[in-house]
Amino acid sequence: MFSPRVWLGGLCLALLGGCAQVPTAQLGAARFGYGQEVAESWKRQALMNVVRLRYNDAPAFLDVSAVVTSDSLSTRIQAGATAANTPADSKLDFGAGGTWTSAPTVTFSPISGERFSKRLLEPLPPTSVLLLVQAGWPIDLVWPTTVTTVNGLQGSRMGAPADPEFVALQQVLARMQRSSAVGFRVRQEEGREGVFMVLHRSTVPQAAEDLRTLRELLGLNPGASQFTLTQGELPRNDRELAINTRSMFELMQEMGLGVDIPPEHLRKARSMDEFGRTATNGSPPSHYRPMVSIRSGKTAPKDHYAAIQYKDYWFWIDDEDEQTKRLFTFLMILFSLSETSPPMNAPVLSISPAR
């Protein structure tokens, strides 16, 4: 005969085995864990392609289409009993064990064909650029990064300096944005070009002066407050705002000018310098200021925002380089904006539940 304590222990063990299930906390851990790794790999992939373009190498992109995990928890219970003439000599032996299994399945889809052309080679829509400004992104970041020309004024491009008027325009736009006395509104109607509207408080003297300067620099009608927004180099009339924007491919090439190429690679003509030279003869022009700073070295960096290994060298963005980190994060956002084609359907995966 067994004591009540022994029977109670065996009953609790049986109940625990029957109630075993995958803990709900695992859902949060898996979601944030995979999300963090996808974000980090996205940064490394972008950095790798910037470096590859600087080496005149073809870029390659893989999107993570799906991440599916199958988690299971199996339990094992064993018990044995020995009955004797007296309760003191009777024994009940029991034990338990469990196995946790996690089987992740990650699906990748390459960006190629028409999707590659639309996402990487087509210029960003001017409406998307101005909508970023309307949403509060600083013009000092958006304008020089995405715009190459506006109404004939040339921005900086592949090491060439921007027109003084382009720089003056950027300064005026930035001052207007910070003052909150002037507002921009962009409206895009389906099947039509966008409309760019300027709203301001006439009681603010500086706002009126900035608007006058803006119209003069762009050659816009002095009395108009609404302009047609179009993609192009030159406007057709004084009520049009013609903007040429960069493609993602061009933007990555521009960022590639900030890669610190090892002298050994320049000597062996494995890469050109930022001005198309294959050797370090002469110094860069005084006006040259790369968008970003991507360092290189033989050993892996200890502290970095993103790092990759390419051609036996490490290339990385310093975690304390706020300007480069800011522009690189902006590049990630522009990748999402450039996704104009319908997303590819991920393969349907059938996962049998664990038994």
C-alpha cells in the first residue's frame, strides 16, 4: 500500500505531463530575434552592394520572403511501483523528461528582371521625395541625397560640385521648413502629374522674403502658389517644378565614393579611386565631400554599425559616425519607397504539427 504523499506526487507528475505545451513567451523571443537578424542582414547586404559597385562588381539582392518556425515540446513520463507487505517497504519510482525542438524555414527571393529594373534603375518619383519632406524629414538630408537637378539647377553628382544656386535653394528650403511659417503640400492624382502647393503666413516677413527668393531661383511665376510637379531636367513653363531624382543604383554608386579603398587594391587596379583613376596620383579636388565614410582594414572592427568582409578586407561603418549612419538608415527607407512593383507571392509552406 502506498502513502497518500506518493500517490499525490504521481498524480501531479501526470497532470504536468498532460499540460505540457509550447510557452507563449517563445513567440515574442522568436519574433524579435528573427526581426533583429533580418534588419542586421539587410544593412550588411546594402553595405556589401555599395562596396561591390565601387569595385565595379555587379550587385546582388536577396529579399527575405518568409520566415516560418515550427516549435514543439514533447514530454516523457515513466513510473514504476513495488508493492510490499508493509507500507514502509513499498516504493513508487517516477521520472520525467522533455525535448524542445525548433525548426525554422527561411525563404529568399532574388531581385531580378523587371523587379530589379523598377526598384533599382528607375529614378525615385519626385512626389515620393517631396512627401518625405512633407512628413517632416529634414530637407538638408532629403534634398542633396535624392535630387540631382531642379528646374535646371544642378546638384552634386559623382564628385562634381553643386551649382551655387542649387546650394542656395537648399538653404532657403531648409530655413522655410524650420520656420514653420511656410508649408508644402503635395497632391498626387491617379493618372496625372503631381501638384505642389506652397502655403505660408503672410504676416511673417522672413517667410515672404524666402518665398520670393525661392521663386527667383526656380524661375517660377511670382504670383502662383500651386505648381505642376514633374520628372525632368527643365520646366515647360513658369508654373512647373521639374525635378530629376536619383535611382537607388545611382545613390549606391554615389555612396561608394566614400569607401576607403586599400592602397594595395589601387596599385593592382582592382578598384578605381573616386575620380576614375587607378592609382593614387594627385590629391582630390578641394570641393569633394563624400556622402558617407566607409572604412576598411585587414582585421574585423570591434565597434561598428554594419561590417562586411570582401576581397580579404573588412569594410565597415563606424558606430560613432552619426552622419554616415543617418544616411545609411535613410537608404534603407528609400529602398522601401522604391518598391513600385507588386510583392512576389512567397511559396506556400505546409508544416506538419509535431506529434
